[in-house]
Amino acid sequence: MAKHVEYEKVGSDYLEHRQLKRGAAGWVLLAGLGVSYVISGDFAGWNFGIAQGGWGGLLVATALMGLMYTCMVFGLAELAAALPVAGGGYGFARRALGPLGGFATGIAILIEYAMAPAAIAVFIGGYVETLGLFGLTNSWPVYLVCFLVFIGVHLYGVGEALRLMFVITGVAVVALAVFVIGMVPRFDSAKLFDLAQGDGFLPFGVTGALGALVFGIWFFLGVEGVPVAAEEARDPKRDMPRGIIAAMLVLLVFAGAILVFAPGGAGSEALKGSDNPLPAAVRAAYGGDNLLAQVVNYVGLAGLVASFFSLIFAYSRQLFALSRAGYLPRWLSRTGKRKTPYLALIVPGAIGFVLAAITRDGALLINIAVFGAALSYVLMMVSHIVLRVREPGLERPYRTPGGVATTAVALVLALAAVVATFFVDELAAGITAGIVVVALAYFWFYSRHHLVASAPEEEFAAIAQAERELKD
């Protein structure tokens, strides 16, 4: 057993009330889940990096973040196949870094997954207002409907939720493809560098490119959440690597296409501050409103909905795993008759609605999520390296190409992303750091004395510890 923690006895039926529905997803649905997490970032957000670093700076930032995520996904594919638990990154770090490191990783991931839906709800509300739907002048009813409807679908069943999510994501993917095809005839490389202030490939220098890292992340943020579905996959040892790698390949293609053809058709100056850059790009490229702009505008809402919907799944599974093991209040991990963690779905959803309604600041909320994500990336890549060195004999159905060299690249770039968040939004970074400190205090003074030894993540760690002691 781990040092400095205590395990509390629970009833024999404890895990019976905390069961997820196994076999609900194959690798195709898992790949769809990975794309769904991220796809809203193709429709909005990335373009603010142009104002930060110019098109060249954003290109460099996106290339670096694409490399980071690709290397990280290879590492996570190995970890998810070797340790298929709902805790995902928290479970990996628990095995490698102990209870404190595992909990810190889990909290960083939970911040990302809980804050992002609140931010996306704000963006959805903005879309609805812009489109003039329902005559709304205040978006809080939209936030409420989003949380109620999509949490309701998740409560009904994970298989149904994943299939609906796949359909919505498919619609958004088609819209992105149509957008790119429509912008190809209007492409002019000179438009990439048409900023009114600043010229050249890096108009704001290396510092601008560093600041743009946060916005390069938007093309990929969330794909690392695929492993939280491990306990609901049909064959996690095979399906997890296939699903997350396939999702990453799709995201890389769209990131490159959007980054080149949106500003290349409309001009970087026209998009650098747009809240709705793809329809704005079509209008700028074609000299006014048209059918393509309207299609992209309306279907862009599907992209936001897809990410919102999938991130509800992600936060519920992360919270479920942390709660089941006793790191957070155990009542949050109870599951109902349909094998869904209903309290882990409802409680963060209620908090997310309140945050969205009070702040109405999607940029702040998403930057908090980005900081939490970047911190978790550092810890997960350290976990991969530690497990490769300390447990070379661990069964690994899939092995990362390049081994620790690959995840070391991701680690260095993740550290750069953490630094970059301070350049872009010190308030968001400070809020995230404050949440982590409070959570760690809760762990140190309370939850480390009340952990559950029978939770899968704890059992994996206990087995590893026993094997090391036998060797010693």
C-alpha cells in the first residue's frame, strides 16, 4: 500500500453501486468521441492567435502544439491500453507518481473538463443571439437548456449518448469539409500576411509566437479525454490506441486546412478578432453573405454542441473515478439502473451553468480550462516516462513509437504551454492554481485518510507496489 495514505473499509456492495456499462463503444465511436471533444475549436477561438502572433506566429504555435499532442497521444495510447480505467490520466499518474501525484493530475483534468462546457455554453448562447433565434436578448436560458438536455441524454445511457454525439460530430465535420472546399478558389497567400499592424512572417517576434501557443491548443484541446471511456469500451487494449490515434489524425488534417484556407481566403486582418471566424471568412472572401456562410454559421452551432455534449461525458467519468477511489466525496460516484454516474453528471453541470450565467465570459473560462489541461499534460507525460523506467515489464498491448523520447518531446512542449498561459491570461492561470491548491489541501487534510483500496486505480497501484517489494 502507498505510504502516507489510509484506506477505509467499505461495504461489499460498494462497487456494485458504482458500475459503468461495459462494451458500449468500439474504436470508431471512441475516435468520434475524440474528435467531438475538440471540434468546436475549429469553428472559433484559434483565430485570436493571429492577433497574438500574426499568421506566421500562429502557424509555428499550431505546428508545435500539433507535435505535442501527437507525441502525447502516442503515449496515452500505450497507457490506456495497459491501464484501462475510467480515471484515465489520473489512473496513469496514480500508478506512476503515487496518490498525491495522481490526485493532482485528476484535479487538473477535472478543471479542464468542468470549465470547458461552461465556456462552450457561453459560446452557444452567443451563436443563438447572433443568429436571432427565439428572439433572445439574454443567453442564460440557452445555457440552462443545454445543460438540462444533454445531461439528460447522458443520464439515459452511455451507448445512446455516444451514438448521438457521433451523429452531431459527423454533421460538424461535413460542414468543415464544405467550408474548406468553398475557400480553396479564394485562396491567396498574400492574404495570410495582410495585418494592418505588423508585417513579415513573425510580425510580433518569438514572444508573439509563444503567446499564440494557447490558441494553437484550441485545434486539439480535449482529445486526451478518450481514455476516460476505457471501462465502457468493448476491447480497451485494442480499441483505445486505435480510437485516440484515429481522432488525432483527423484533427491534424482539419487544423492544417482551417489554418491555411480561412485566413488565406479572407485575410488575417479580417479574422484576427472575430467571434465567429468561419462565416466571417466566407463573407470576406465572397464579398457578402451567401448560402455557404449561412450553412457554416448554422452548422457551426453543431460543432459547439458536439464538444459541449462530449465534455459532459468526460467530466462525469473523471469525477466518477476520483470519487469512487475516495479522493473526492464518495457519494458522487454512485451509478443508477442505467449504469450512468448521475451525481457526477448533475453536480458539475449545475456548477457550470452557474459559472456561465454569472460570468458570461467564455474566454476566461476556456483559458482556465487550457491551464488545467497543460498542467495535466506535464504530469501525464512524466507518468509515461516514470512507468517506462520503473516498470519495463508492465504488459503493454500497444507501445509508443520512440518510447520515452516521444513523450519527452510532449513534456517539454507542455511545459512551454504552461508558461504561455501566464502571458495570455494571468487571471485564468491564477484561478486555476488556486483551485489546485484548495483541492490539494482537501486531499492532505482529509481524503488521503479515507481512500478506497478496492477502486480499480488503487488496486492497480497496490499490485505494482507489491511486485516491487517482492523484487526488493
